[in-house]
Amino acid sequence: MRNKSIDNAIAWLLLFAGPFVTIFLSMSGVTDPVNVTKMLVMVPIAFCLMGLVLTQWRDLRAKQVRVVSMVSGLVALALTTSVVFSDAPLPQLLFGNYGRNTGFITYLSLLFIFFSASLVRQRNFSRNLLRALMVAGVVNVLYCLITLTWKDPLPWNNTYKNILGTLGNPDFISAFLGIIFVVCMSWLVAKSSNWKLRFFSLATGLLAIFEAKKSHAIQGLAVAAIGIAIIGFFFVRSWISNKLATIGYSIAVGILGFMALLGALQKGPFTHFIYKTSVSLRGEYWAGAINTAKDHPIFGVGLDTYGDWYRFERRPSSIILPGPNTTVNTAHNVFLDILASGGLFLFVAYLLLVALSVIAIIRVIRRQRQYDATFVALTAGWVGYQAQSAVSINQIGLAIWGWLLGGALVSYEICTRELQVNTQAIEPKKSKRRSNTLSGSMPASSGFFGAF
């Protein structure tokens, strides 16, 4: 039997962790006001969460969460082996590179957050988590609006000369604003939304996409486009009962997505709108990560140590672009970063963790056809994060939402599944009681009331 007070404590800590880690900055006493500070506040919360989870260790063997527990344990083991079998300095492996801080402790904390979120058994948790996301979203939307209309109130050493939000980089804030826009649009088109929520969603969403455009980073617009496509799928599926409409919509979106991908690769009619030189640069970084993984296939080179190997593993073409003196400490692709850092062991374990959320999405889609704003927002936001992570860096203030939303999807699927099972179990009992009543003698008063 689950302890409800422990469950409530886990839920509240998760709802606090997301916006707090995203918003928190320290402008004094540190040389890195973003990554170090976010790591320092996330790690204690994550370990507290895991401590609460372990007090209910018997529940981890339950059928509903057995697979989640096994996969999470596999990821933890793979993270550990990447440290044990690496020759890199232990402090670098544990805490990560300066300016990134995505070492063992950070990844283990993110795993604890995902695992804790997947175990919550409260029907309102996912809805409240989206509200917590909007708290961080509104803070950043207002902060960026002040920066654009007046000046940045924080004493940044802003070399980008652009909006940074509380994430310290135009690319990261652009992607985060794209996720906020997607959640707002999910609420805007829902029939269950009242006029206040619609007005809030429209105003916040428009400001978010405007600021994403002003960031001059394409990530936010890409996340928004992917999110709108997903929202459209659920909208069409719920409003038009004909399956051909859903299939036709999916094919059309697939074709547009394929053409957009070709445009990013300098092919097709969308090249002028999508391609940037940074795409070619990322191609070189990705190739370096793949070469690193080929030379260290099983356990990788160690967490957050890709930068130590880049010049050795890069392709000859990288001498031309980005140039012989260029160094990077990340592959600008979370999946390839994990492959190079932790080898196939960690890469496969991470893919299995991502697959848990994918399976949860598929199961809910198969069970229900109506438009569920909470589920749609969770799905669109999570997919948007995964798309961003395929072309960018695992920044802590942004990454926490990817892991939180992923765990929330698993939790949502289990909660709604249990609700459906309980409902189906109750209905036959009600029908049986009703049939027994009808088959028995009618009370004398029924003839009197039946006359009216």
C-alpha cells in the first residue's frame, strides 16, 4: 500500500524543482551564474526525491513500475561504468566541464527526477506540472519582454547581445519559449478551457513565439512547428471520426517534415528558410562524436569529456569548417554526446528510458480518442524537448523539463490505465444491482408517482 503522504511530498518537490532550477541564478560569488548554480540547487532536490522513493522500496517491485525500475537501474549502472572505465580526471567526470556541468552527478540527478515523476500516482500531478512549467515560462517571457523593450536588468557579460532569459543562451531560451508556446496552444484549442485560460494561453503563447523569433535562434520556431503538428494530429483525431482524415493529416505532416529536413541539409525548396551555417558546423561535431564512439564503443570516454577528444577524432573536413583552431566540449546532440561519453551501454540504456515515454504516449492514444489537453500538452512539450536535444546541448535548466515531462507521461499513462480498469470493474456491479432491483417487487409508491 502506497503511503499517500510520501507520494504528496514527492509530487510537491517535483513541482517545486522544475521552475526553481530553471529560474534560479546567482550573479555574485561565481564565475558561471547559470550552470553551476542550477546544478547546485537541482542535485539536493533530486537526492531528497530518491530518498523518499526508497522509503517505499516495496512499491518498486509492483507490476506497473517494474519495467521503469529496471530501465532506470540500467541507466544508473551505465552512468557508473562510464566513470569507472574512463581515464579522465574524477572531478571532471563527477561535476562535468566548466560551463556545462553535465557530469555523472547531474545525469544521476536527472534520472532520479524522471524516476520519481514516473512513480507519482496523483491524477492532477500532470496538470499541476504543466502549471509549474508555466510559472517558469511566464517569468522568462516577462524577463525577455523587459530586455527587448528596455534593457537587461541583470548584469550579464552578454557576448550574444541578445535575450538570454534565465538560461544564459539565446538557443536555450528560444527552445524553452517554443515549449511554452506549444503548451499554451494545447490549452487554447481545448473545448474544456474557459475564456480566462484561453486568454492567458493566447497572450502568453504569442509573446513566447514573438520572443523566440527575436532571439534569432531557429530552435524555438522548430519546436513550435513540431508542437503545432502534434496538436493538430490530436485535434483532427478527436473532431473527425473518419480514420482517413487522421491518416491523411499524418502523411501531409510527414511530407512537410521530410522536406524541412532536406532543407536543413541544403536540399529542396526549404533550404533558403531553414539552412544555416551552424547546421554544417553541427555535422562536424556529430561526426567527431561518432568517431569517438567507434574508438571507444562499450563504455565511451567518460561523461562530459568529449571536448578532450574532439581534435583527435574530428574529420579532415573540419579543418576547413569550423577551422583548425576550433574546440568544442559537446557534440551539440544529446544522443551522440551520450554515445561518445558512455558508449553503447549508456546509449542503449538512455534509448530505453526514452522508449518508456514513447510507449506511454502510444498506449494513451490507443485507449482514448477525445482531445485531452493535459496529455496533448505533455506529449507536445516532451517531443519538442527531444527534437531540441537532437541538435543542441543538455543545458540543466532546460533538460530538467525533458526528464520531468518524460516521467510525467509514464505516470499519466499508469494513472489513467488504473482509472479505466477501476471504472470498468465498478460498472458491472452497478448494472447487476440495477437488474436485481428491476427484477424484484415494485414498491407501492411507484404506481402513484407513475401516474404523473
